[in-house]
Amino acid sequence: MSTFSLDEDQRQIKDAMGKFAAEEMRPIARDCDEELNIPDDFLDKSWELGIVTNVIPEKYGGYEFGRSVLNNTILTEELAYGDLSLAMAALAPNLFVLPVMEMGTDEQKERFLPEFCGLSAKVGSLAILEYSIAFDVSEIKTRATRSGNQYILNGQKCLVPMADKAEEFLVVARASGAAAGTGIDAFIVEKTMPGIEVSEKEKHMGLNALSTHTLIFEDCKVSADNRLGGEGGFDYNRLVGCCRIALAAAAVGLAGAVKDYCVDYARERIAFGQPIATRQSIAFMLADMAIEIDGARLLNYKAAWNADQNYDLVRIAYLSKKYASKWAFTIADNGVSILGGHGLIREHPVEMWFRNARAFSMLEGMIIV
């Protein structure tokens, strides 16, 4: 990355995902948002891209292209450029697959990874977020109580992507009695286990097409064998960091979509005999969009590179998400202003992007690279 240029594999990823976003995502994004639904055939088409199976080792049935957080970051940005809700749906299986592949025990990998190497789409998900005015990833309220050779889970998780279609969840919980910021584990929970309830689809201001749900755990008994990483546990900071890098990449992709749409609109919109792009206030706003998107992307790439080097992610992943989230919303807000009255009507996608961008500041663990 010191050359600031993509290698051949990365260019191919960018081009392939960009083409898919343009041809398969952007044309249906508005209808999906209006109908509050993502069609199954889209999930099948996204599965055919090999986003999930490409990273899984061959011995488990995958193609073993290897996991690269940086490559996944490039991929995520391109998909989010097409549509944020559709991108999150397409990438939902990785919320389960990537942590198991990287942090699971050999038995957990052998048991679950082959299920995600079939020809048809399969969904897994991750449950981190909880109902809170200001949710803190270190202040997990869901409790896991050890009882012999099993754990008993109690608590609630919200905004769990694709929970209606997922068959397995990775659920983050804290050991009973553990001090704040300690004792956090993740458990593989199958939907068929007693004590787990999946709510009706949640209603949002944005991300309307994406199916998210609340998970309710009441004395849900999970075998100790399903504790991610076994007795050694897992790296929670890395999990959160990779999720934040993914959210930053998605924010950059959405912001890029707003900027490009507004540039085209400003060139074509004539007011008082001239394109509005010639107005200094509009031109400066578009220039600021381009500057901040490039800045957010570079910080995001640095965070992703750090993840590939197994460096600590706590600070840089937080900064990347914070910066990209702030500017995605600001850029979407400015996009509405540039379109004027047209910015508020559904004929143009900017109002949808504005609603979606508002969510970034409060999301955690809904997408991963």
C-alpha cells in the first residue's frame, strides 16, 4: 500500500464488484427500500460472486483464496456504492464465517464452515448490538452463565442482520459476575436451540430493505463446545475492529455514490441560464465531498492494512469508523441541499442515501471485512 496503487487482484475485485453494484444493485435499490424487502434472487446472485466461499480453506470446501482485510475493504466499498442495505445483506454470511474461520477451534471450523460452501446461498449472522441510549461495545449486558459443560444465555440483541434467514448466530455475551470490559465471549447459537426467539422485522428510518431483528435469549443453553475459540476464547477487540473497518468502507462507498450523483446533477441542472455547478457555493461543496471521501478512504485502507499485519486495531479502527461515518452523513446532507427541492423526493436516490447515512454513527457489528 505504500505505492498508493492497487495490485492486479485488487483491481479485479474493484472492477467486478463495481460492475455488480451497477448492474444488479443500483437498479433494484429503490424498489427494495420501498417494499421493505430484498428478493431471494439477489441473494443467490451475490452468492455466486464467491464472496464467502472464496476465503474458506479448501479442506472445508472453499476455494482458499485467502482472507485479506484490505481486499474485503475494497470489495465492501464497491458494494455499498451500489446500495448499503443490499451490501449488508450480501455480506451477512461473513459475519459468522470470518470469526469462526479465524478464531474458532478446529472442531468448530470442521462443523460449520462446510455448510457455507454449497451452491446455494446460506446466511449466518453476528449479534453484538443491544438496546441502549449510547451503546458501548465493552458494556455488554447479555449474560453467559457457566453451568457444567454448558452456558446459559440471557439478554437481548437488536439490529441483527438477516436474522430471519440465518440458521446460526455468533452471539457476544459477558460472563456473569465479570467486571466491566472483561469476560466477553462469543457463542455459536443455532436458531433451533430452545430459549432463543427471533422478533418480527424491525422498522428503521433508513436501511429499510435490510431485514434486521431482535434476538431474545431466555435461559438458552449452549454447549461449552460452542464457545468461540474454546477455553481460550477469542480476540474481541479484533472482531470489533474488523467490523468498524467494514462500516467505514461502507460509509465511503455510500458517500461516493452521493458525490457522483450530485456532480452529474449539478452539471445538468440549469438555473438562471447556467449549470448550478458553476456556482461557487455548489462547486466548493462538491470539492469538499471529494476531499473528505479520499481522506476517509486512505484512513480506512491504513486500518485494513494494520488488520492484515495483525497490529492492534482499537484506535485506528475507531478513528476510521468515526471519520467516515461523520463525513458520510455530512456529504449526504449536503447532497440533499445541492438537489434543493429534488433532494426530498423519491425520484432521486439522495434522500434514501441520507436516511441510510444517518445510521452509521450508531451501528456496530453489522458488517465485517
